[in-house]
Amino acid sequence: MTRTLGRLAHWLHPGIGVKRWLALVLFSLALFVLGLFVLVGQGLVRAVYNLVAPSALFAVGVGMGLVVLGIGGVLFGVHRVSRSIVRAIAASAEGRIGEMLVEKRLLSQGPRIVAIGGGTGLSTLLRGLKHLTANITAVVTVMDDGGSSGRLRHELNILPPGDIRNCLIALAEDESQISQLFNHRFQGGTLQGHSLGNLVLAGLQEMKGSFDRAIEEMSRLLNTRGQVLPATLEDTQLIAELQDGRIIRGESEIPKACGQIRKIWLSRANVPAYPKVLDEIRRADLIILGPGSLFTSVIPNLLVAGIREAIERAPAQKFYIMNLMTQPGETDNFTASDHLRALGDYLDLRVLDVVVLNTQPVPKELLAQYAQEGSVPVVDDLHEPNEWGIRIVRAELLDIVPLPRWPSITQAPTVKHNSKELARVIAANAPEVFSSWVQRLWRGGEG
């Protein structure tokens, strides 16, 4: 009782801008009740009023006026109270309270989507999906051993945080405020090359005692729409055998070997999946593979024990998002059908329902840039019907990134999927998954 009274007393503290509007609400309620008494003739108020009122019509007019003033005062007072609270808690949300409440409620009822992959491709997909539903699970590969992630992996004995960080930022409620901060990379000293987000995840693991709890805590900090899960919590490496017989160890070393990949596997047998991943796959309404590096982002998830089987058994619809460009050292000169056949070595392709391909041409200046790196657009050679019974969906999905005015190493243009258009295509081609209210929500954002 004492604690409750203490909490109520906080609302009366000077300077928070709430008391006056609460008083207005109470006064307006009193006017509303008085007006009702006058209108319906209840109680002493009407009896006394009749002795002095010039006419019954005048009494009705006063009663209606009191009711209208009461309702107006209550609405205005509640609006100002909520505005004061929002200003104190989240000033950036002021003016969007109603919109945010509707969006939050609708998105929380959206379909359950599991997106599987890694790298920038997965985070690009998530940026679009979070506007369709808040029930998103991103399953991320944790085999990265290069860059900041690789250094933290070796120095602190933690799973690589880089792809996890990118996906958490992509799912953040307000990505614009947090992206630049968490993606900042230190330019000197012992922290040179490390991103701030990676260090935060490393620190959270030390505080919370495990990598999965660190991810959960960072999700709360970023207020993410959905969750990000590592494919496994076990420390393992990716190994590839090339067509020339070479064995390459390490995710970051495979593309550098510049050879055609014959097969890939994990350094440990029967690496167990993170149990939550299998649960979410079983409960999913839609499972999406890609976009992302075929051999080092998408397929590694399928090598974790139980994930491939869970996907194949799941009743969910299943999409594969084809990459826009070939990747040097992984998919040199691969066509769309080559991508599918490579994926088919690790997953029964007959369980796929849809493959999504881009039809929008890449600007010539970007083609020249990618050609210097040995990368070209993925050639669309798929047809219907095909041997796997997969439906082929084609759409203009390219996000045109303008060339920088002064080209530099840190400001190189890239080819990527348009997050919004990709999500729209997915929703339009999974009508059984996306209910009418979600599609209305998406169309409502066009204005």
C-alpha cells in the first residue's frame, strides 16, 4: 500500500507537466456528469435547475453544452497528459502516438517468419520484413573468422558477433538513430578495425555469461521487431574442398582461394543447433533462405545438425531469394540454376515453393566496377515447369546506389536488394501467409 501511494505521488511531482491536465480531465468529467443529470432529469440538480430555468428547451441546451464541454475537456486533457509523458520518455515519438500504437498492435499479430542466412543480404531482407510483422526470427550463421569478428573470436573466445550485430540493427525500431553509432569502426590504437556494436555484444556476453543472453539484452536495448538467433552456440569452422583437391579452412579464407567449391562441411561433426532455432522453424508460417553468400552465409546454416531436417519437415511456405551478383571465389559464373543445384546438395529443393529473381538491369558504371572484381549479374536461366516444381517470381528489386561524387575506398557503391520492394514481393506471393490486414497495413504506407 505504501509503495503504491509512493508511485502515485510521483505523478504529482512539480515540473512534470501532468497535474494541470489531470485536473482538467477530472473537471471535464464533472461537467459531463452534470450535463447528463440536467438532460435526463435525475436527482436534486434537475429539481433545483427547473426553479430558475426560463424554459425546458433552455435546460436541454445547457445540458447538451455541459456534455459537449465535458467530452472535449476529457479528450484534450488526455491528449496533453499523453504528450507530456511521451516528451519525457521518447521525444522522437511525439506526434506519432496513434500511428505507433496501431502499427505495434497490428505487427504483433503478423505471421511468423524465419529468415536464414548471414552477411549483408540477410540484414537487407530484415529491413523490409519488419514493416510487415514483428514476429521475425533471423537465423544467422556464426562461422565468420575474419575482420573484427574473427579477432574477437580468437581473443575473447566468443562467437563472431558481426552478422548478429547487423541483423539486430536492421530489426531495430528506429534504425536511423542507432546504425551509425553501432557500425562505427575505431580508426586507431588496439581497437582499430573493431566496430562499436561488436564490442558491445562482447561486453554483454561477459556481463550476462552467454552469447544468447547477450543477444537478448542487445535486442531489448535496440527495441527490435523480432529476434536474432545464432544457428548454433558451438564454436566451429567452415571447411571447403575445391575442385582441384585443395582443402581450405576458415570462412574468410574460402573466397580468397579463388577456386570452384566442390563441397563444404563443418570442422566438427554433429554440431547441435540452438534449440530455439528448431522451435521457430517448426512454428513458422514462412521460411526464407537468402539472399547472401551461397557457400559462406546460407548453406553453413544447413550444415548444423537438425536445421535442414526441420526446414524440410516444416509446413511453412518456403522462399529462396536469388543473389543479384555472382561472388568471386564462391559462385564465379554461376547462373540461377547453378545456385539452386549447389543448394540442392544440402537441401531437398522440392520443399521450396518460390524462387525470387531480380529483372532490373544493373547500371553500367556499377557493372564495370564489379567486373574488375570478377563479379557479374546472376543470369536468369530458370523456367516453369522445372524439375523441382518451384514457382519462379520475377520483379525489379534493385536498390540503385548512386556513384559517389569523389570515389573512395570507404565510399564505394554497391548493388543490393531494395528492402521495401523485396518485402512487398514476398507478401504478394504468399497470400496464404499474409492476412488481409497485413497487406492493408503495407499498402497504407505507400502515401
